[in-house]
Amino acid sequence: MATTSTAQRATLPPELWHRILRNLNEENDLTELWISHRHVNTAFRDAVESIFRARHLRKTYINFNLGETYSEEIGHIILNMEYSFTQLSEDLSTAIFDADPGKEKYHAEIRGALKNIVESPDNFMLMEEPSHTVQIHHELNDTPIPGLSINWDTFQLTCDWRGLYTRFFGEDQLYHTLTAKWTEDNSKWAEEMSAKTARGEMDMMSAIQKAIEAFAQASDENRKKARRARISRQSHEMGSTINYNDLVDESAEGAILEQLKQARQIASMVEDSEFDDGEYDEEEGDDDEEDEWEDASDDDDDEILGEEESDS
């Protein structure tokens, strides 16, 4: 026999759940929406995916850094492809992105560089040092692009947008989990700092500076741990049994992490009024009512980074 709360929950129409989930309208809610709420049941899954299709795909960008070429007229030219979302496939499973490849005389070099990436999905070097970044609103990372394909005539890019978000937000969730654990583990230290300030043994500005520095160092370390866990998972998916932590070149890794940190700072400064605008198109799911409360687990469940890889 269903409990009252269960019966009430089951009678809520999908449109109401959609409106409830829309209230999670801050940028830092996106990870929780995609990784947790989306997997509650099919009603939540449909509502969350509808919100992301309507609101967040259009603020998703894929950028490729393809190296340099040389022109006698200009000198060194950086080859970049900056992709923006344009539309979804008819079955809503594939996201389509377009980019301006620039002057035709550089197309062959751009095409060759992109082919090296797209046609080498199991290249470990490209896993460790991706030539791309994924940006969603102000957040940026170099997470994988599942189902990546490029039309070599038009340079149009297609990918599995659900898998793209699962990889992106899965790593972000692990980073925040590690950071929350660090905060809990250092609560006693924070209390001691506060007590010293209250007793006049440390001035307020010094205490704030120490706290900021400690958190920044912990944040950098947790970004590194989350990224290593992702690369380890990718290598295991390729069939490798080697622990990535035993292979990592810390000097090269440090340079990559610093580049990502700088790119995140730039992304964070880009104007994005999306979260200040309450108006956007709504989409309605077309699942049958009897399927509404089925378990919403789907194929990308096992892509979520649930915990940090062991260092041993």
C-alpha cells in the first residue's frame, strides 16, 4: 500500500516538477541538477533535460587549440576553433555545434589537426593533454567529448550532449566533494584562527589572508585529484590496468593545470546574463504517465565520477 507522501508525489504532473526544478536557478546548482536530481526518476530526468536543452546548451562552448602556423604576411598565427551550439538533432540525442574556420588557406591545416584528435580517441597523450576545453556558462574544464564527430567539409561538430554534461559535471561533483571534505577536516584549524583573532593574537586581515591562501591551495589540489581520477578512468576504459598516478609527469601536469586555471579565470569574467533572465522556452516531455516514476537510471550512470581513484 502506498504511503500518503508517495501517493501525493505520484499525482504531481510533470509540468509541476518542471517548475519546481526551475527554481534551482543558480550556476552552482547545475552539477546537482544533472548528477543527482536527473536520476531520481523519469519525470525528473525529463524536466532536467528540458531545462538544459532550453537554457544551458546555448551557453555551452567547445574550443580547440590546434597549435600555430606561419604566414609571411602576418607571422605566427594561432589556430583555434571556437564552437558554439546551434541546434539539436531531430531525436534530441545529438548536439550540433558550428565554428568559423577563418580563411580558406588555413583550412587544410585546421582539418589535419582536428583529424588527429577525432580519429585518435584512444591516444593516451590526448587524454592527458587534451587540445580542447568545454565551457558551460562561466565554468570550464578539459573533460572528454563523448560521441565527437566532425564534418570535414563544413567543420560542423556533433556530440552526445548528455554524455558531455555527465563527464563535465561528474568531475565537478568530485571536486566539490573533495573540497567539502577538506573544509570539514580543517574546521578545528579555522576555529583556532578565529579564537586567536578574538584574543588579539592575530589581526583580522592576517587571519583572512591565511584562510584565503589555505583554501586556494586546497582548491588547486582538489582540481588535480579530480582530474587525475578522470584520466585514470579513461585509461581503464581503454583496458589499461596501470595506475595513472604512477605515470603522471608532475611538471607537465602542473603546466596544464595552470593553463586551465587561467582559462577558468577568463571564463568567469565573460558576461552571462542567463541566470538573471527568468524567461526561456519550456519543452514538454512525452513519456507516458505510467512511466513517469520509473527509475531514471540510464546509460551514462556509470560515467559519473563517484569517488577519487586510489593513489595506491
